[in-house]
Amino acid sequence: MRVREFAKTVDHTVLKPDATEEDMRRVCEEAARYHFAAVCIPPCYVRLAAGELRGTDVKVATVISFPFGADTTAVKNAAVRDAIAGGAVELDVVMNVSRFLSGDFSYVAGELSSMNQEISAVAMNNGLNDVVMKVIVETAYLTDEMKRLATRMVAASGADFIKTSTGFAPLGATLEDVSLLREEAPEGLGVKASGGIRTLEDSLDMLNAGASRLGLSGSAGIMQEAENGALQE
């Protein structure tokens, strides 16, 4: 894998509660320098990031109902509208983990479908060809059977990616989970690995396991490792 090819698998992410506006500007500058796929930042900084990244090849991504997914569907859809209006074109949506663990699968499936429809409608109204929806299922809390069910639900909703983790659960992405999600996911549904991926080796292992997008907070250091000879130019 070449350096530029690897960079386009990376969502350069800063979602820690103590991150500042200065941090947001820094990740935007780093993302533009390394040509990452996207920056993933809190909703309140979407407009700032859209301005910072205007004219670059880096997309603005943000999170919806982060990190627990416990907002009502109406609140999530309102957040979708605001994020897209502000310039976000990729939305990392947290599944309602509590409802899912409670066995209320029809609620979860209906909500995900509603959100995907909202995203499509708002994108069209804003003259956008496509806004990407990634669904975070928080694999750390799910059995393997639940992970498979969640993958089928995410696929049925029309989402573009299923994502492992928020980074706030006891465990982030694992190779086993990424492989399981990739095995269960139909063609056309990507897998995003996120949470605890700290080195270039970790990153490449996740891609080899079946991920096509990575959520990384240490992206700049990983890219330096890649550019220093670990990957081809």
C-alpha cells in the first residue's frame, strides 16, 4: 500500500471532551497536509472545519448522538440537518445501544432507516450528491450474534458504513470484530474500525482484516511513520 492510498483510509479524529478550538484547527491543517479522507470533529466545530478545509480534498465528518446514541429520533434528525447545513458530508451516527441491548430491535431498525432517509432528503435539498452515513454499533457491548444482527440492520437502513466503536467503551476495535463485521456485511457496506488504533502496524492489520476506513486520533504520527519508509511513496 502506498502512502497516499493509506491516507485516504483515515478519518483524522478529535472527539475528546477537553479538546479546544486550537486542536480543531490543528487537525484540519494536518488533514490537509496529509490528504486524509476526512476530519471527524464535534458538531459545534463543523462550520469552523468547513471553512478551514475549503478548497482541499478533505471531507468534514461529525458525530450524531455521540457517544451513547440515546437521543430521540427527532433530536438525531435535527442534528443531521444542522450538521449538513454547516458543511458536514459524512455523519458518524451512534446506534441507540440501550434500546438494542433491551431487545427493541424494531425501534433501532426504524430509527436508522429514518435517519438515512433524513440524510438523503437534506443532502438533496442542499444540492449535495451524497452524504455518507456511518453507524457506530459499539461492539464492546455486543455478543457476536448481536454484532451480526446489528450489521444486517445497518445494511438494511441504507447506511454506507458500519463502525465498531466510539472510543468511550471499555474496548475499541479488535481484529476479530472487524473480520466478523466484514464477513456479515453485504457488498457496498464498508467497515470502519475505530478505537485504540495507535500504530501503523495496528492500522494495516485492521485494513487487512476487512476495514476500509479507520478512525485515528494519532494519525499525524502514524503518517510520519509511513512516510519514513514503512510504506511506498
